[in-house]
Amino acid sequence: MADSGPASSCRRDPAPPASSGPNENEPRSPGASDHQLFEGAAHVELIPLQSDRSQTELQRAYQEIKQSEGRLRKIIDTIPTLAWCSSPDGTGEFWNRRWHDYTGLSPEAARGWGWQDAIHPEDLKEITEKWRGFLASGQPGEVEGRLRRFDGTYRWFLFRAEPLRDESGKILNWYGTDTDIEDLKQHAYELRRITDAIPQAIVVQQPDGTPIYANQVALEYTGLTLEDVHAGFSRRYSIRTIWSGYEKCSRQHSLRGNRSKSNNGYSGRTATIAGF
């Protein structure tokens, strides 16, 4: 009889029990929770991409601003006059190279309201009040005053200011120029000296008839000052009244001062210089 071997070699392993649930290896359709998971994962992946994109756009915009600012500064530096820029509230932001070279003030010293150190003390109040008036009205304007040079010399300047607005009308910045008018002031002084020596009343008028200057003879007769003339003395005296009154007075009396006289006292002739 042949030997059948050990009994264990003929025993079979029992079959695994049948599973009651789905087979994990079998394909299945994604459910609602799976879609939420996918959307969340996609959003998380987009965050660094959007962040990188935002950083890139910000850097690009910053570079464009810096380049624009650099171009603007270069343009302002090449303007053959003293130029500057301020914020909407009037505090100074920057001045061109010519301004710094002329005044001797550094950007740090001039920034804010430090530029006032270069204004003549006697003109500072009027210039500051006019400047604040421009800011309050939002309208361009101009004012005269003396500006100190780096060597301590003061010269007369015409300060002009103009607002820069956006499309909605909001003021973004103020830009201005400072123009040397010292020579014009000297010429005006010489003109006054010459006209004051003429023995007849002389009034200088704007094209619209507004008086802007009267010589000493006219001032002595009316009792006005040059400040009154600049303020518009036509509110108190019309040109016709001045002429008729002066001619009547010149026939009867001589005015103060050592002036050329006719047989009737002062010459009754009058003159106006219009169009200045």
C-alpha cells in the first residue's frame, strides 16, 4: 500500500467569508463630499498662485511709479526756472535742482513748511496767507515776495501755484514756479522816480481802466497812498473827478514840493498811461 503522506498535506484552507460591503478595488462615482474636497484642494493650490501674481503686479506698478516719478523729476530739473511740488494740504514735497541751488536749502530742510525759511520775514505773512487762500479755494494764484539766495541776498520773485486734478476734480498735487522779477522791480522804481519828478498828475491804468499807479503829484492831491492805489482807489475817486479837481486846484494853489510852476501855479495838464 502506498504511503499517502501526512494528513495535513491533503487538507484545504477554508474559503474566505463573503464580504457584505463594496469592494474597495472596484471603481465608483464621486459623491458630493468628494466634489467639495476637490474644490477645496483647488482653492488651496490657487492661493499661492494668486499671491505671487499680486506681488508681481504690485512690484510692476511700483516700478512704473518710480520710473514716472524719475521722469517727472528730470523734467522739472530741466525747467529753466525754480519749480516745486506740494501735497494737496500745501506741505512741500519736492523742489527742482535749481531751487535748491539758488536757496542753498537741502531737501530735508525745505520739506514740509521748511521752505518758509527762505522767504523774507517782512513778506512771509502775506505769502503764507495768500498760499492758504489758494489751498482753500482750490484756484490757481500768484503772489510777489522776496526769496533769499544762498549767499543771503534777497531778490524779488513772482510765486505762481497751479493745482493738478484727477478726472473727478480732486486735487492730487500743487505745482508752482518762482520767477525772478528783481530787474522788473528796479525798472518800476526808476519809472516811479521819473514820473514823480513830472509836475503833473500821472495815473497808470490797466487796459480795463483800473488804476495801478499814481505819481506823487496825484497822491498829494488825493491824499491817497500807493497802497490805496493798488487796492483800487477808483472806489473812492473816479479818474474824471481826480482830473477835474486837480485842474481846478492847480489854477488856484500850488501843491507841496519843489516843482516847476506856471503863472497860475502848477500846470493844469494831466496825463494817463494806459495798457501797463
